[in-house]
Amino acid sequence: MTTGTSSSTPMNPPPALPGKVALRMRGISKSFGSVKALTDVDLDLVEGEVVALVGDNGAGKSTLVKILAGVHPQDAGEIELDGHIVSIPDPRTSIALGIATVFQDLALCENLDVVGNLFLGREMSPRRLDEISMEVRSWELLKQLSARLPTVRIPVSSLSGGQRQTVAIARSLLGQPKVILLDEPTAALGVAQTAEVLDLIERLRENGLAVMMISHNMEDVTAVADRVVVLRLGRNNGVFDINDVSSHDVVAAITGASDNEVTRRAGRHSRNLSVDSEEELDS
Ligand SMILES: Nc1ncnc2c1ncn2[C@@H]1O[C@H](COP(=O)(O)OP(=O)(O)OP(=O)(O)O)[C@@H](O)[C@H]1O
Ligand SMILES: [Mg+2]
């Protein structure tokens, strides 16, 4: 079981935050017509920390990210950055406020090379592209992430899934953000590529960013997250310190059940579970 200091449920207080709060959301609600995607959601992101945002399909995870990315405005609630209340009416404002978002589809241009993708839309010189400066900056960024790419002059279409994810993350870092939001960064990746992306997430934490990663994979969550925030049916359903919680308890918070087929299976395979995989749910 979780304890009062390691988790928050409707009954328990949340764990103490481990550092300086970079971003705070309070009472966030969002409806799409009659669908209540989010109701009264709170979230804190702390500098130098990785938060895993988990929840079943339709729990509201992407909606929360899109509110921070300036894609949808919230209907109610406040967002605070560095102690100041902000409104995020559009993606440009989100980036200007120091929030970087890497969406699941990555939105890279297949035919452009790595440098072209990194600087798409923000070429350094307004009149003439300064190719050398952009290439140098590209290498600096990738080095900062300890990323392994053969060359920055390779078209993105020739890169592996993990390398593409690296390029998308590197691109989001160009604005020198304080907060980075990653929607399912490992969903489409194999074992080695997943390890590469998880390493990269650790580099982001070491660089002092407040990192939030959406994931359905408990193995990835336990590998890199410091805290786990659970959404269920658009509401908060627990905040857990990763050191004090089992996968079983996280899955129970995700499903809202303390004893059902999914949580029993989680108990047996506590370190390798994808809660929304059909195999887990159907068998
Ligand atoms: N643009 C939209 N218009 C209408 N309904 C939407 C829209 N975006 C999300 N929703 C609804 O809001 C709810 C939350 O969706 P959201 O995409 O945030 O869930 P999620 O937790 O990211 O799920 P998944 O794990 O499947 O990605 C769902 O019921 C979804 O159908
Ligand atoms: Mg989603």
C-alpha cells in the first residue's frame, strides 16, 4: 500500500515537492461540448525532475498537454509559471513562456536533413541562411543531449525512431525552455531506442528542466520518473513518489480499482506492464 507521504489520493495529501516549482496548474477544467475532458485538475512540475503523467485512454492527458502548449484554452483554473499567473492563448505564447512540447507525431519533415528540421521556421539569419552557424548549433545541441547521430546532414527519413525522437526533442530545446512536455516519447520504439530516449530524458533532468512525460508503459515510468501523476476520467487520482509506490498501486489508481484483473496481473508482472495493451486487458 502507499503511505500518506508517498502518494496523494482523494484521502491522502500529496508528497512534498522536491525542488523549485517551475509550473503549477490549479483547478483546470476543460470540456469539449458535453465531454468533460478535465475537471478541477492540479499539477506541479519541479525543476530538475521528471514527472510521468499516466492514465487510461481518454483520461485527459493529451488535453492537459495541449492546454500548456496553447492548443486549447482551459475553461477554468489557473496556470502559474515561475510564480506568475499566465494565460496561454496560442502555441507561440507557450514557447515564449519557456514551455516546449514534443507531440506524439513529432511533426518532422522527412525530406529535410537534421539541421533543416531543427531550424525549420527559425533560420538564424532572416535574409540568408547561415548554414555553418546552424550546423555548429545543431552539433552543440545534440552533444548536450549525448545524442548519437552519424551526421546532421542526413535526411530525417533515414533515421531510426529513437533518432527522430532525439531530433524532435533537440528542436524543442532551441527556445531554451524551462519546461518540456513529451507525449508518449517511447510509444513507437524498440528496446534499444527506448533506452536511448530514456537516457535523453535523464540528460534533460540533469540540465535542470522540469520534464513531464506521458507514458502507458510502467517499465519506462519506473526507469526515469521521480513522481507519477495519475489522471482518471479527467480528474486527479493520485500523486506518487516513484520510490514509495509499486506498479500495482499505480495501476490501481489508473483503473480506479483496488482489486480487478488488471491490477492482479500488474502485481504478478509489476515491472513490465502496458496497461492499455489489448493483451493485458482482453486475456
Ligand atoms: N478536440 C476534441 N474534441 C472533442 N473531444 C475531445 C477533443 N480532444 C479530446 N477530446 C475528448 O476528451 C477526452 C480526453 O481525451 P485525451 O486525448 O486528453 O485523453 P488521453 O488521456 O490523452 O488518452 P490517450 O491515452 O488515448 O491518448 C476524451 O473523451 C476525448 O474523446
Ligand atoms: Mg493522448
